[in-house]
Amino acid sequence: MRVALDTNRLTDLFQGDAALAERLGACEEVWIPLVVLAEMKAGFLGGAQRQRNEILLQELLAKETVGVLFPGRETAEHYARLFVQLKRAGTPVPDNDLWIAALALEHDLLLITRDRHFERIPQLPRG
């Protein structure tokens, strides 16, 4: 299985979610969208456990099956289509989450998230 992690699930992982860790350990690829990485770093800077969280992040990124997804031209196309789709439906999603969804769609990944607003994007596989 190939997955992308949303910020809330990466946070859960760092807070010791054993079931999630086991699930991710069985995945052939785990991707962290650049937007998620930025949101995590911002949280680290504002939090009380910055050093601990940085170490956990570096350990995760050092794993052979884990990588960072960077947006490009194709991502921008996915973003634009999603933006218009959601605007027409009157169901907007926060901009950062649109980028996360666009990256997951572009790379054909299952998005692991707890955010319900991703349900507004029916073509996005979620788990």
C-alpha cells in the first residue's frame, strides 16, 4: 500500500499511536506532503517539545519507505481542478488541505487523515 499522511495523523504517530505505527510499517511507501512537513515544523517551533519532535521526524524520514512529496506543475493542475470543483459545490476546503489532496491524487496515494472535510473530495481515497 502507498499512502500519504495528513498533519493530524502524523501528529498522532508522534504522540504514540501504536496502531497507526503498525499500519504504516506494513506500507510499501509512506509519503509526507511538503505542506504537512511545513505544518509540523511550525507546530514544533510553537510547542514545548521541539527537540523531541525534531528527532522523531528525522527518524521517520530516515526510513527507507518514507519520503517527502514536493508539489510541481501537475500538482498545480490537480489543485486548480479541486479548487473549482469545491467552489462550485459551495464546499471549500482549507488551502493547505487542497495542496495535500492534490499531491495525493497526483501520486495515486491513499490519504490517511482524520479531517472530515476531505470527504468533500469523493475522488480522493482516504483511510
